[in-house]
Amino acid sequence: MLTKRIIPCLDCDLAVPEGRVVKGIQFKQIRYAGEPVELAARYSSDGADELVFLDITASHERRETMADVIRKTSKEVYIPLTVGGGIKSLKDIQLMLKAGADKVSLNTAAIKNPDFVAKASKKFGNQCIVVAIDSKRTGNTPSGHEASIYGGRTLTGKDTLEWAKKVESLGAGEILLTSMDQDGVKTGFDLELTQLISENIHIPVIASGGVGEPKHILEAFTKGKADAALAASIFHFNEYPIQAVKKYLREKKIPVRL
């Protein structure tokens, strides 16, 4: 069995020069969680397998600010870094990779121009291209789940499962699947959604949205069939250290990196 990954997520508000990490509930009710470089260094030393940085302000003017955060972080940590939020062009991707990112996460730009996924994968390699799907349970699609864009503000009418299959065919190397309904509520992942996507595509799925305790991460792997679990609140606010989560998972026979 492949090793399962634990990935802290840092939602970065770049309205201030150095950036700040924030956390919300269902993409709203934002509160401050810390400084990005400092948190990243802590998570790296605590045993995180990867880190995801999401630029939640995502304006063109702040693109260089995000690149600067990644430059500083890459000097402090030695685990893979994924960067997402407002990435719209091959130039944007190149900027983030040059700054020290290992992967980029595409969402709005991918839905508005699916060929962008194919071009990005061809130029940079599919191992570098993550497609993020912010999914809401609407009942308006065959699977009952609908993909959204613009940080969850706009529903697209696209069925989450069909979109996941499409981006896999276009060359995405991984799916970052966030349940908007569960985001920040800390009652567990949307396991039905996670399992649906995991069992119907062949690329890794990162489960996101809803972690409140280690048991929820266990369920993402055992019931949701995810390859990785992303969490924010439980790490940012020192509720469960990463090593405590990994110890729990090892006791439950889930293979994780020490």
C-alpha cells in the first residue's frame, strides 16, 4: 500500500506585505492563523509530507508577493510545495516554479479554459499540475455535486465527477477535492464525495474540507479512499500536532511517513 500523505493548507491573504495565513468556515468567517513562512517551517519540522499555499486574494498585483512568500519558504523547508489561487497562464506557473514551488494548483482558469490544463501539463509535466475542485452538494448534476469557481462564489453547472474525469484526461496529475459544505466545520470530510471521485479516476485525490480530529483523516483514507488528506484548523490552532495524527494513523495500520 502506498504511503498516505498529510498536508497542511495555508490560505494566504496577501493584503499585507509579508502575507498572513487565515482560516474560514465554508469559505467565509475568516480569522487570522499566523505568518506563512513561520507556519510552513514549523509544519516541515513537525513531519508534514507536503504543504499547500492558496492565495485567497489572487489578484495580479499580488502575484509577485506570493512568489516572494514561496521564495522565503523554500529556503526554510524541504518538502514539496503546491501553490494555487489565481494562476491563469503558463507565465504564472513558471513564476511560481522559479520561486521554489514544486506544483501548482489550477481551478477557475482550468474550468474557464480546459485546454490550459493540457498545455500546462505538456510544458511542465503532469506531476506538476494539480487541479483543485471546490465542490458543493447542490443536487443539480448527475452526481449531486457541482464544481465552483472564484473561491466558491460562483457555481458552474459542471458535475464534479465528470469534471474530475475530464481534467484527468487532459493531463492533470492530481485532484485537490474540497467540499465547500464541510470546509471549516470540523465534522469530517464529505466521505461520499471523496469516495466517488477516488474510485472513478486513476490519479491521486487529496481530500479537503472538514477535519476536526484525527479520526476524520483516518476515514478519508479508509472510507473515502483518498491518497492524501489536507487540513488547516487542527494544525494552525495547535489542536492536534502532525506527529500525533501520524501516530494515531500508524496505530490504525495506515502507512504514513515517519
